[in-house]
Amino acid sequence: MKIDLAYGQSGLSVELPESAQATVIRKPSIPIPASPEAVVTAAMENPIASGSLAELAQGKKTACILICDITRPVPNSLFLQPMVRTLMAAGIPAAGITILVATGLHRPNEGAELRELIGDPWVLDTVRTVNHFAQNDEDHVDMGATATRQTPVKLDRRFVEANVRIATGLVEPHFMAGYSGGRKVVAPGVAHQDTIRRFHSAEFMEDPGAVQCNLAGNPLHEEQLEIIRMLGDVHALNVVLDDERNLVYATFGEIIESHLDAVAFARTFTEVPVGRRFKTLVTSAAGYPLDQTYYQTVKGMVTPLDILEPGGTLIIASECTEGLGSEDYRRAQTRLVALGPEAFLDSLLAKSAADIDEWQTEMQLKPMRLGSIMLYSDKLPVTDDAVTGVTRIDDISAAIADSIARAGDPSIAVIPEGPYVVPLF
């Protein structure tokens, strides 16, 4: 039996051992709209808890549209041009419209990558498109701190000071914030590093509520909502994709309410009841663009843990064309390997704000506590193996056979789409 895993841009075909009894976990099928453009148009014409975009833009002089960076497969080409044309038709000049790439603390998207991200030459030629830089102090407005957890709130000036503020994004399970999209595109998307480092601290990360698909009592989600309420009038376009990256749902409106509507839809097919646990679990990092770095690969390790037997083996495939990730992340991984998981966590708990990118290393502690992790990647440099903290393999089929033999159990779970599917025990 062969299984195709999401891997890079071309996928990875894996021959399962003859002894394997595979349960393949996918999203349930969902009707694909004949016209994704019509889905977006319908969302824009039926706003949730707000006026239409044309109404919001009347009498305004400036607008800022947030888009996710290259790590999210958002179909920007479907909606950016209609959105910009609507703003211009309402009286906002092209020079007053800014598209801001919500990079958080990720690297900027420039050149050919930016053209790929926007997906529409007309948009690039018509309005200004820029990246957010979280470490540029002068680019941010200091709005004080949240009342609940004293998170410093500093947001990109270009968004804060715009007359019309729109976030666009993909609603999918997120391994700490519950679901992506909506409020998350604002913070951490265009937040200063001080904001990001605070709500990625161990105080937040180790909270049992900071898990995928959970918004109730999730400290990250609660802080994000508080930040949105401090900011004021913000709207959002949210999209949901199926496992083939087809747009199947979209919402537009007030950022909190429109996001909750999209989350309610996404729950119906991204959260998949399985009803048992497995000693061998095979998954992916969701393929391109998410699996370009080992940093993003950690999401695929954390999301399926509900169905991994304690002491079991998690085998993950991730292309890692850009290697490990940032130098900050490399330093965090190096500390993890040098200190060991317990001492590394102790060092995090002593701080009120995380060092940049070390929160991803902290999230890797979750699968490390539960079982063994094995990584297949044909692009990650061998010199990085020592700092991954996991076991590198070059043959997935052999690794599955070895895991079956150790466990004495031929039953395995296979999740081809990785963290975009959340299996539930």
C-alpha cells in the first residue's frame, strides 16, 4: 500500500510495510464551490456584524490590508484586487492604500517570493506592498498593556493609523492559539517583538488551554481579543481551505465575529474523531509552504499528539528547503540539546518574556515528553541533525517497520496533511 504525504511542492509517496495495518486520517470530503471568486464576493456582500467594505471606506482617506506571510497558503490572488478596487471606488486613492505583510518575527517576503505571495501583478503595480519588521521600534505605536496579563501592546503604525483596517488570513488549527486567522494576523502578525515575546512566554505556552482547536480559556486567544478591543475598529476577511488547498468558505466583517464564524465552519471538517491511540504515527509538516523550515515542522509534531500512545513513535516528513530556521531558533535548539528538556523548560519558566523563536523549541518538548520523534527530510543539512533534538531517518518505510516490531502492534495512523488535520481520541 502506498500513501502520498504532503511534502514540499510535489509530495512524497511512501510504501507501507506489508505488516502495517493503516488507518488513514483525512478531513471528510466537502463540496468544492464552482467559483471561489463567487464565495469571496458573497462574503464581502454579506458582512458579519459590520457594514460592507464599500460602506466602511466611504469618506476615508487611507486603508491598510494585512496579509499572511509566505508560510500560509492564503489565496490572496482571489480577493486582493476586488478589495483594492472596492476601496478605490469608494474614494480612497491608490496612494492611500497599503498592503502590509504580517510577518510577525518571520523573515520578510521580497522579490519573486512577494510576487508569488500577492499573486496579482495589478495589485503590486497599483498599491504599496511592504513587510512588517517586528524589531524596528520606530515602526510601532505603543498602546500600553493589556489589563489581564500585562502584555505590552505595540502594533505597526501603518495599520494602527489607517482609517480602514482589514486583516486577511487563513483559518486553520493552530497548535498554540487554537485557530489561526482573524485576530492572530494582527497580533503577532504586525506586533512589536515585545508583544510577541510576552505572549509566547512559558507562562502562556505551558498553560493547558494553549492547544490546537481550543479558544475557551486559551491565554493567547484571550490576549489577542484584548488587543483587538484596545485597537478598536478592525475588520477581517477569513478563508478556509480543503486538503487540496481549494477555497471552500469565506467570511467578511467585524474581526472577532467573522473569525468565530469561520472557526465554527472549520471545526466541522478539520477536527476528526478517531477514537483510539496508536503506537506508530506517520504524519507530515503539511508540505509547501509550511515545511520550508524545521521551525515550522514542529507544528506537525504537536498537532496529532492526542492519538499517540505514550512511549509511541511519531514519524514526520518535512522537506526543510530553507534548513533549520532563524539563528535565534538555532540558539534555542542548541540550548535544548545541551541542557536537556527539563533544565531547558526550567530556564524558560524563570522569564516573563521569551527569547525570539525559543517558543517553538518549547513546543517541541510536548512530543518529546510523550514518545520518540523521527524526521525524514531530504533537504535539511546533515550538519543540523545534532540540534533538532530528534532522530533523523532516510527511509520512512523501514522506520515504520522498525516501530511496528518494537511495539508489537501492526496498527499505524497516517495523517497525510499533517497539522491541517486534528485527530481526536
